[in-house]
Amino acid sequence: MLQRFFETPARFPLLFAAFTLTCLIVYEPSLEGGVVSDDRMYLGSPYIQQLSAENVREILDPRSDITRMTANYAPVHLLAHGIQWKLFGGQPLGFHVTNILLHALSATLLVALFLQCGLPAGAALLGGLFFLLHPASVEAVAWMSQLKTQLALSLGLVALRLRTHPAVSTSAFALALLAKAQAAVVLPIAVVWEWCQPSEPSQKKRAISTLIAWSAIFLVFAGLEMAAFLQAHTGVSHSTTEGGAPLWSSLAIAMRYLAMAATSYGTSAFHEPTPVTTPWNPWVLGAIAALLILGTRTLFCLRERRLESVWWLWAALSFLPVSQIFPFVYPMGDRYLYMMLPGLIGGTLLLGQSQTERIPARHRHPAAMGLAALTVAVVFAFGGMSHKRAAIWTSDQRLIADSILHYPMGNNAQFARAREAVRMGDVPAAVEALRNANSDGHLDFEEVYADPVFVSILGDPRLQTFLDQLARQQIEAFQRSDRITEGGLIRLGRAHLVLRQPEQALEAAARAQREGGRYVEMAKDIEQQARALQRSRR
């Protein structure tokens, strides 16, 4: 019956509708959730709220302030948010529904690709449901500003599905890249797919021309993305490089993702894994074993030209951009697994199919039914977990609480301890907790100034000493940058104010005013504070 359904012309529109309805039920707790975390940076930006010709030019500029703010070159993401703002204003429901529709579309396209690989209809459908309801997908779907992840995967899947249609697939691939750089995985995957399962002679020429066009687009994008990435992440480095620590940490993160993909273990808001400095860490040992097994299997499938290799490579290549080869501030996130999941699911399904075929015929059907029943149970359990996690993405307080639950010694937990110490009147304990919260060197002094809890101790010399340290960190980071944007000049000016350096603050404010743009009023405010500081010293 299921096989007959997938032979009908309306199969994929109906499947998309069913997936959308399922998502609306599962993600219902998040639908009325407001702006949280990075949503403020994106949806609160005047570039998004006022999509004028000038703002569009800034969004398309790889060295603009808005590009630096996003830490990547992702103009399609920003333009899409601008269009959403025009349609929905500040109402969150439209933003959430957009993410759900794109998530359901990606799951539908995955089912289509699984069928194209020769999987039975039941296995393909369960694979799509596994992806649709996986708890690690919640962050990418329920967080409004993760529209970029939804666009990147859905457009990338469209490009892969229609790769023998040069104009459509090339446009989809370019848009996917400009939404999020992880979409680059689609290019090598398309190459390997063509090698494992060549197109019909009539389509081969078009497929090759498509891949050449994708390669040219990727090379241009790579240059723009690298410039934007390095500009935004100036000063970010591994906590230690001794004894191969970056490699061991990357392997540990890879194993954490594998465990999360298989069981949902470890899903959390704002991951803060402890850096690993030894190869004897259990996560590292597990990763080495897993990579040896999966690597051997991938090489075997490549040699045999099996499409299974496409999916294992998909998972591996999706991990590379977030593996900390190029370190960034937050090394791990549920949203990064979102791009890896299709590869892990597809590889597992095709591996299971090949192993099932080796079972004697009389036992094959019971074995397949047993695996299907187990998968259905997991999918239902995942649906319940995702429903519960969707409620977390409705307020900053719930996000912080979830982070503290999973990382009780992490920076968020330490910051919460600092706030509690202030309430108890224990300034030394508060400063110590803030120092612990800055263990990775990325606590922003403005976070302390912006939190009303710390207002009562802002004049305390013990806190001021720590804030001076944070301000110096900020200034040193800017000194390593080849260009400081308008927003960066504002932060630089404020850092000099913290250090009671009015002359340097005035210089930063003057530079920001010369740049013009939307930071002139902030620059004038810094100028006034700096001059007041000068007068107080006379």
C-alpha cells in the first residue's frame, strides 16, 4: 500500500502536507515564543527592519558592519529576514511557521532522495520522519534566526534533487551557499553521486556542466566567506595547542555529535564542552573507533560505487566546517548537527539495507519488520522529546536554565552564580564567578553593564579590576583586526571608557562619526561621556 502511494503523482505534495501538520503539532509550544538570544541581533537590526536600497547594498557587502555582525557572509539569510519583517512585522508566529515549512520541505526532499537511492518506501519514510522529529533539530527549527540553516539545507536539497536541470539547480545551490556556508557540502556530494550513479547519456552533459557551474560559484563564495569569517573571528583561537589538544577536542566533539544523532543524548541550548587535552579521553577513543569503522565502510562503498558512500561523506563533510579547524567562539551546537543528520540517516539506512539482504530469505522479513518497529518506537519517542524541547525556545530564561542543567560548570552557570552572589552581597564570590565565566576569554564587559543585578557593585574596585581586564581583551582583539567596522568602533570606544581613557575613546567616537551610518548617535554618546570624564579630571 505504501509503495503504491509513492507511485502516485501527488505523493510528495501530500507527504509535505503531512510533515507540515506533524511539525505544527510537535512545535506548537514554540509558535508563540518571542525574540530570544541572537534573534535580537538579527530581527532588531535596522538593516532588517528597513530593507532600503542602501541597506541591501550593505547586506551584500562582504566587509560591511552587518556582515561582521553575522560572523559569516550570508546575505540571503539577512534578505530573507528583511522580507519576513515586511510580511509579519514583529509578530513571531510568521517567522516560526516559515521555519516549520522549510523543515517539512527538507524532510520531504530527503524521502525523495532516499527513494532515488533504491530504498524501500517504508525505510525512506521512516528516515524522513527520523529527521523531521529528531530532538537536535529543535534548535534549528524553533529558533527564529536559524532561518539560515533551514534555507541552506532545503535549497541544497533542491539543488541536489534537480542537478540535471542546470539553471534551477545552480540557482538553488548559489542561494543555499549565501544562506549558510555549510551548504557547500552539496557540491562534493553531487560529484560523488554522479560518479557512483552516472546520469543517462542524454543527461550526462548537463550534469557535468552543472557541476562546473557550481564549482565556479563555490570558489567565488569561498573567498568572500573566508574574508568575512576571519574578520569576525579575529582573536579567537584554541584555548591550548599543546599535545595536539585541538585535534583531541575536535574528535571529542565529533563523537558527541554521533551520540546525539543516534540517541539525542546531549541535546542542549548553548553547548559548553570542556576542551580535551589528551587522546585517552573516552569521547576521543570512541571517535577514533567510530571514524575507523565508518571510514573503512565509506572507502569500501566508494570502491564499489555504492550510493551509501554519498551519505557517509555527507555527514563527514558537513562536520568539517564546524570541527574547529578554524576555531570560533561557540564550538558546538545542536544546529550544527542539523546539516549532518541527513548523511548519518541515509548512510545508516543503506547500510541496513545491504546487511538485511545478506540475511537468509526466510529470516529477512521478520528482521526488517523488527528494525522497522524499533525505528517507529524511536521516532515516536523523539517526537515527544522534541515537543518538550520546543517549549525551551520561548524565553532566554528557559534557554539559560537548559544550558545550566547540561553544563553546571559552564560559563552560563558561572554567570548565574555571579548574579546570585551579588544578591547575597558577596562581591568577592561574584567577581570570582565572573572570572570563571570568562574561562574561554569571550565574556563581554557590556554583558555586566547591561545586567541590572550588577548595578549596585559597579563602583566596587574588585569588580572594576575585572572589567578593566575584559576591556583590555576587547581592545587587543581589535588591534589584531585589519579593519574595524562602525559597530566595532563603538565597542572600542566603550572599552576605552571602561579603562578611563577619554582621549582614545574620543578618537574611536570620531572615527565612527566619520564612517556615518547608524552608529552616529552612539558615537556622540561616547563622545559626551569621554568629555565628561576629561572635565572630572581637571
